[in-house]
Amino acid sequence: MDIIVCMKQVPDLQQIRIKDRKPILENVPYVWGDIDKNAIEEAVRIKQKLGEGKITVVAKGSDKLQQGILEPLAMGADEAVPFSSREIAAGYAAKAGGRVVRLSDIPDAYIAAPYSPAQSAP
């Protein structure tokens, strides 16, 4: 079974400061949220249970994403395709996605969080 896990780096909520009722994100590191880590763990459990397959992480994050992409790989993902907000803003979202999913290569399962810790819950 081929599984794609969608992940997103978010500001470390423990390190955000507030000034004038607004968050100050300057010098706040970006991390993987617990929901994203749970998604990787679930994908690894599925792969182990079936005894085969490939886990691909599609990861959105800050410009420093390359540094953090090793964590999902260390957790058991087979490959990772990072892309930044700049790529999306420049209209490269399809290109970023195209690096992973081709029509002939559609995975068997997608795992994604219903929301990001950077947003309020639905």
C-alpha cells in the first residue's frame, strides 16, 4: 500500500510571545505539530501491519524546512517532498505536488490533519 502523509510545519506554540495582543513570531522556530507526528506513526503502523508499501511525506513549511524534513524520515517515512510557502505564493503548488503524484502513481491512502495547530479547530 502506498501512503501519502501531508504535513505542515507550524510555529512552536511554546515559544510565541504576545505584545499588544498580537503574536510575535520573530525568532520562533517552526516544528511539526503533534497531529502531523501522529499521522506518520499511523502510516508506519499500517505499513508494518501489511508488511509492504511506501510512505511519502508531502511537507509544507518555512524556508528552513530542509532541516526539519529528516524527522519524518527518521520516524519511518520512505521519502519526503518538501515545499515552502514561497513556492505556493509563486504559483508552484501544482509543480510541488507534481513531484509526488503522477496520474499513473496515485497512492492507496492519504493521511492529513483536519486542521493545523496554527489554526483554530473546526
